[in-house]
Amino acid sequence: MAGVVGVARVLSLACCPAPCTPQLIRVITRTKASHTTVRTVSSRPAAALSPAALSPAAADAATTSCLRHIHGRSALPAPRSSLRTRAPYSTSAPSPGRKFVYNVAASYIAKGRGYDPSVHLFQFNPYNRVQPLKAPRGKHARPESGQDAFFVSRLGAVPGEVALGVADGVGGWMDSGIDPADFSHAFCDYMAATAAAAPAVMRGTGQPLTARQLMQKGYEAVCHDPTIWAGGSTAIVGLLKAEGLLEVANLGDSGFILLRLNGVHAFSEPQTHAFNTPYQLSVVPPSMLLRAATFGGARLMDQPRDAEVTRHRLRHGDVLVFASDGLWDNLFNQDVLRIVSRTMAGAGAWAGTESGVQVAPDLRPYTRIGENGLAADGRPTLQSALATQIVGAARAASVNTKLDGPFAKEVKRYYPDEVWHGGKEDDICAVVVVVSEEEAPVKTNP
């Protein structure tokens, strides 16, 4: 779940580039706690003032007050120039005569709910028929993930290609009687529908759908949905291509990590404007904008085009984890690596040899989903075991009041006078992918 920091600047840019109603306005106010409050004339969570718009003393006081109120995530402003740049692709080309298969599972739990790994689990089967989405799912049909949402979908008509993503709703909207989950879940539903129906090439570009374009189309759909009149979320979107390429678009402080043979190979950096103020996509009604405009200040412009895009070449045996901040605020990257390494080694998917850690040549016995939802050996599939163990560990860390996690260490680093120990309770959602290379079917002449 996300919230709103009490210090952020007002936005007044329409939420979609195409002509649309001016009532749809985007803001960047958001934090990571359940107590999320936007500072407006009526204290409604629409927009807030940036430290740059205040005097230095007022900004310090407001930021400290916000920290004490929300116990939000500690993150200093991150200028775009400070974001890491990466090479277009991270490794060598795939093996000839083989195809990539993406084995995907998701696990989740809402804040304050009991976690049951057998219930709070979704396994993606690419062979299931995709039903066209006529409208976002109602509240009764949503997973028990709170204000976090996720999607996994086939990507167009290309066999084996997958689109997935995680959106973290802004909890501060609850103060105005708005359910933040409405935005995040509808956003993911729209992206899933767009991905499933994606043509081979996009009109106007002549190129396949990109992760950033998918985010844009889902956002535009939410902006034009009359049932979503306010709300917001961060987003991370990934496209897994048939040739073993991963493209990621990340906006805000959800994130992903790529693990390879007992090592952290790549990971995303959070995007923030100020302390506890991640980049986000939002819709704000005009009445709220008028109240927020009282604070004045320059206008910021968070849109899907602001998302950081990275591309990576995948390998057989790689593990990907896409997750909301409920995970990253409670587990370090090395914590996730330890869980994944232990699980992969325990299953026999990663094995130590004289030449180092190696991947089992064939992962299908561990990843293929049977009719009962289990693997061929009768145990949970590898991807579902990874997803549930990661979320279970994050859930346990979030309620641990003694062991300091990433969130607590960030608070101590930037606000040493503040007292915070243990984890940080929040909604938690993780989508896990086990990458495997398998022999491609041999084409024969009819």
C-alpha cells in the first residue's frame, strides 16, 4: 500500500497526451505508509507542496512532521541524472535451436491479513484461453492483495511471450473516502487486456508494443474510466519476449530483481521526487486541484514516459522477482537471493559443481503445472514455491519489531533522531518468473 507524503508539489497536467477531459489531473504525492495524508486546504489527498516551494525552515519542519505522522519510507530526492544507466542488453544471445519458456507465479497478502500460501497464490498458465475484458473486475473478484495489484498475460499472438506488472495504490486516498485499490486493480486489468490483444506491430510506430507503451495505454484507460474519478499508483511493467529478452518500465518504488546462479545480476532503482514521494500516476478531480492550487509552486509531470526503461538478455535458470514496496521495504536484495538460492538448490534446479553453480539442463519437472496445480513430482511448482517463500519472508519481516529491514535503516540514515525499529507492515505482492530454455519444436514439411 502506498501513501502520500505531506510535502510534494502540485501537478496540473492532464493525465493523457491525447485530448481528454481537464478534470483528470495527475499528482506525485505518495508515501509508503497506511497513514497517508496530502496537504491541501481541506487536507484531501490530491496534491501537496514540495520542499522547493517552501522556505528551508518550513520545508524541514514539514518533512519532519510528515515523517512522524506517516513513518513513511525514507528516500531522498533522486534526480533523474542520478538514475543508473545500463547497457542495452546484459548477456549473450540465446542458444540456437531452443525456445524460451517463462514459468510465472504470483503471491500476495493484504496488510493485517493472515497469510496462507495455498490460498494467496496465482499460477499463470499460458495455455489457458484469455477472455476479453469488458470492464475491470469488481471488488469481490480481486485477489486479497489490498491496494497492491498485479497482472500476468500473454503478449499478443506470439507463442510464449508474456506481459506482467505490479501496481501499488496510494493509500492516502482513503482519507477522502476513496478506495486506492480501485485505481491500481483497474490499471492492471486494463494493461492485461491491452497486452493480450496487442498486434504484432503498433499502429503509428510500426514496432512491437513496448513496456512503456503498455503502461501508457493502461493509464489512459483508467483516466477515461468514469468509475475511477480519483486515485493513483506506482507501476512496474515487464515484457518477456520469445527470443529471451526482458524489457522493464519502472515508475516509482516498486521494483524488480534479476537473479542468476547465486548472484544478483540486475535490479531496478526507485524513482522519487523527495522523501517518501515516489513517482506515480494519478487522477485528481478538479475540486481537489483547486484546493491544492492554493499552495502554488512549479508543476511536475509524472507520466509513463518518465518511467525508467531497461533491457536485459535472459538465460536458462534465471529468476525474476517483480514486487511492490511492501517487499523491498522489508527484504534486502541479498535476503531475496538467499531465499531463491535455497529453493532452487533444494529442488535441484541449481546445483553446485566443481566448476561452480550450474543450472539443471531440464527445468520442466520442476516448473510444468499439472492438472492439480503441482509439478510432476507432486510438489509445488518451482515458481509457486519461490513466490510464496519470498512473500512469506517479507510478511514475517514486516511484523518483526526487532530486526531492522531496509525501511528502518533508511529512516535511521536520513533521520537519525527518529525512532524506528523492525519491519514495516504493508500490502505485499510479488510476481516470480523462472526462465527456462527448451528445445524448439522441429518444423516438418507437410
